[in-house]
Amino acid sequence: MYSYILFDLDGTLTDPQEGITKCIQYALKAFHMAPESLEELKKHIGPPLYYTFHNYYHMNEEDTKKAIEKYRERFGEVGLFENKVISGIIPMLSHLKEHGKKLAVATSKPEVYTMRILEKFQLLPYFDVICGSTLDGSRDEKADVMKEALKRLELTQKDLAHVIMVGDRKHDIIGAQKCGVPCIGVRFGFAEHGELEEAGADYIVDTVEELEKLILS
């Protein structure tokens, strides 16, 4: 049914909890803010950094930019490798490729970091296209990242009927809706209770095994 599968990265392919939460904590400390615990900071895994610092912590434009710089100061050296592949993901990707599926990564994480993470954890060979955000913020919204991924896959409007997005947060679902493609929400990521349902996910799965079965059905 679906020939082209777009995957989010954080919370969908890998578990980046340690790296992301410690880097957010590092950035907040630079502003002398009393940071939340690493467990409480899990809710920021998925959305763009701009959203986290500007919308959640109510920083102005200048401070938001500085907070992102502080985050990347630690992330680029240490945080991106404080990560691990979610159990079952590699066998699933292998099976999807065996069935002739075209796979792409479409993530709000900067593309330069995404490439390093996928290479480090030996995920790079499974994907035909890797697309992430830009460091200058010119491609930050999930819908924009997805549109670029679809462009790199050289898909026509007619091909969209055979595309599906897979992600763990509402931003993945909203991005897919803006691109006119369905979305599978995965509960093994970092979505809050009811988030996937409220955002309007077309399908919701609890495990990697269920995800593979749904894509291949």
C-alpha cells in the first residue's frame, strides 16, 4: 500500500533522552534558570528547539537564539551520541528494504547532526534520503522538512498516495497533514497521554512489531 516511508528520528528510530535533556538543562543553566529534572524535560524531545525555548520558556528572540547556541555547544560534542537505537528498529528497517520500500528520515533535528547519528549507529545504509532542519532556522517546521524530503525522493503529486509518515509527537502528525499524507503515531516514543489521538494520527501503534506489520499490510 505504502511505497515511501518517512521516519522521524528522535523517539521513533532512536532514544535520545539522555543527550537532549542534558543539553536543554545545560542551556537553561546558562540563563541562571532553575532547570527541571531530566525526567520532566522529556516533554521537549521532538519539537524544534525554537519552540521549546521561545514558546515554553517564554524567551525573547535574542535569548532564544543564545539558548539554542548553548544547547548545540554541548550537543555537537557530547549530546548527539548520548543516544541509542530503539529495540527492533534495525530488523524492521531491514525487512522494509527487503520488501522494496523507499525509506527517508524527516526530522526537526539539524541535518548535519542527523547524518552523524545515523552513521554512528549504523542506520545510514537503510535510507534513500536523509532530511533534517537547517542550523540557520530556514527549514525548521516539520512540514518544511517533510516537503524537502519528498522533493529529494523526486515524488510527484500522484505519488503522495503511496507515502506515509511515522512519528511519535503531534508535530509529526501536523506536518504530515500539511503535506497531505497520512501519519502513523508510535506510542513507544515520547508523546504525552492522548497527544497522538488529539493531533489526529491516522494510525497508532504500540510497538515496533506492530509498526512493521502495519506498513507491510
